[in-house]
Amino acid sequence: MATLTATKIASLDRNKQHGKYADGLGLYFVVPKKGHSYWSYRYTVHGKRREMTLGKYPFMGLADARGELLLKKRELLNGLDPLVARKREAWSGIETMDHLFEDWFTNDIQPRLKHPNIPARLYRKEMKPVIGDMRIEQVTARDVREVLQRVKLSGRPSIANDVLMYMKQLFRYAVKLDLTLNNPAAAFGTNDAGGIEKSRDRALSLVEIKEATKIFRKHMDRFGMDNYIAVCLYLVLGVRKTELTEAPWSELDLVKAEWEIPDERVKKGKGIVIPLPSQAVEWFHMLKARSFGSDYVLPARRGSNRPFIGGDTINRAINKMFGIEQGRKRPGPNLMGDIEHFTVHDLRRTFRSQVSALGFSGAVGERAINHSLKGVEGIYDRYDYYEERRQAHQKVADVIEPLVWVGMN
């Protein structure tokens, strides 16, 4: 039972009544003959008596000392000697969740993942605001739930699932380093995050393309010209989201009308040379003029650590038109009417659907979006369909341009 009070402690310290004063449960207030008073914790582990300093008075008050005592007792219950845990922290310098993420990112994520910026972005935007400053052993399942709830309530179920996946990996890394004995995210499943994700099959019809882009043009001051040109390029090239948002000009030869995306920038690690339709060449020239000498097709628009726009920039622009805002920003009106919501990836799927609708074979369509051919065909058919892809891109662009570029010249 606790016996000390804040008033009594202040009196003992002020009058330098040296000695050890018990508060209960192994917590002592120590007034030495010289120096600051401090808090001490006495405990037994493996049959041996141990003692450790928790903090100096008045920098650590009575309430804080009792709170620190509970943390140390939790470590004991988990089979960890608090003194050993403190020494390990001193060796590694890993005390808070921010420290843990930095170590995980440097020593595991960067060497292992092709796109380490994805977990880095999710930690910075979704996890850090809630748990970043916490000590590793202080994070509980309730804190994990709070992180997930914030993402869920913002209407981003797939992001919630990704956040849960990376939180589990992050805490497994902490367990591996003996920084904690528990993974507070381990008990959570998909239903606690964003739920089971349905495979999307959204492809825009030609009518939807015409109506959606008409609305974008009407609200160009809100949507942005660079974003609009990017949407047009996605519709006629079918590239993946970041293949365009992170593209350097060095990959493009607008004289030869080719875009060579190298292996290291492609999801499956296999690059491709894309034959550009004449409309795409014109749109890239427009972006070139708008990039003001940048090395990148879509340069960062405000202060940023990266030289190009974020991978979610175009999706956020589309979402705003649907009255959807990221995080806790107040959403604006839905300007899109009855048009079903779509994403950049749906534009890629739209391009693929148009290739088939124009009579090109499945093999041409798959290679046009840089998919490997499946089964026996993939093993024996090494032909890249470059000429057929050139025709497909041009025919799709010929269909799309009148829908998206009316009144733009």
C-alpha cells in the first residue's frame, strides 16, 4: 500500500532528511547525504536482490515514479530483468517507436523491399502521430486499435489493412531484438482493420470517361492541369501509378516516341519499352514545358524530400472531386454526380479493356500493361509484340482523345 505523499516527499527533500523511505511495492524515495534525491526500485529476480534508479527528484514526481514502477513490474511479469532491459536500450539506442522504426527501416526494410517508401509513408502519416513518441514497451493493443480506428474512420480500408500488416512486422522486429516480449498487434486481424478487400474490376465506359473529364475540365482550378494530363496519359498508356508519378525525363525519347521504363522501377522487376501514341507525345511536351527544367515529368509542387510528386497525388485529386478528403480534413461537395468512384488503377484497367474492345488479342493486351504471359504461353512465347502494342496504344489514344481533349487546344 502506498504510504508517501507529494507533501511529505517535498519536506524530506527540502530538509535533507537522508535515508530511504518506502512507498510500497518496492518503490523507495532516497535522500542521500549529497546530491539530488531520487527514486529507487528494489526487486528480486532469479533469487537475487536487485536495485535500480528510476529517476531524480523533482524531475520525477510521485505520480511519475509510481507509473514507472508499474512499467518495471510489467517487465518482470514478462520475464525480463528491468536492469538488463535498460542496458540493452543503452546499447542499441532504441527506446521509442520512432527509434525502432528508424532501425527497422535502415537494417531490414531498405535492403529487403523494392519500394521501402511505402511503409515509411504509412508509418509517418498513420502510426507516428499516435505511437511515435511512446516507449516500445508502453505500446498496448489499445494503442494499435487507435491507429487502425483513425485510418478506418477516414474511409481508407485498404490503407488500414496495410498499416496493420506493417505494425505486425515492426513489433516482430522489436521482439527479435529483445526490445519487448509482446507484439501488441498480433491479435488483430483483417476484420479489425479494413476488412477483406474485394478484387476491383472497375473500368470506365467511354461515356464515363467523357463525363468525368468534362467535370475535371470545368473545375480545372481545383483539379490541376498537371493532374489532368496525367489522367489522360494513364488512359492511353495503361502504366502503373508510380511509373508515371516518379518518371524522370531521361527515360523518355519524345523524338523516337518511346518510353523505356527500367527494371528497377517496375513492380515485377521487368522493364518495358512503351511505344508512345502521338497524343501522348504532345501531352508529354506540355508537361515538359510545365516542369520548368526539372529532371522529373511531374516534379514535387512544394517543399519535399523527394523531387517528384507523391504516389497518391493523382488519387487525392480524383477523391477531392468526389468529395472525399484524406485524414480529418473537411470534405468538399461531390462534383461527380452519379459517376461511380474510380482510382488511377481503374484507369489502367480501362486502358486494358479498351485494347480488347478494339479487337487486339489477349497477349497484346497483357504485354501492353507489362504483364507476363501466363502458363505455357508465357514460357514459350518470348515475342514482345512491340509493333502490335504500338498500334494498340495509338488506336486507344484515337478513341480517348476526342473524349478528354475537346476544347483544350
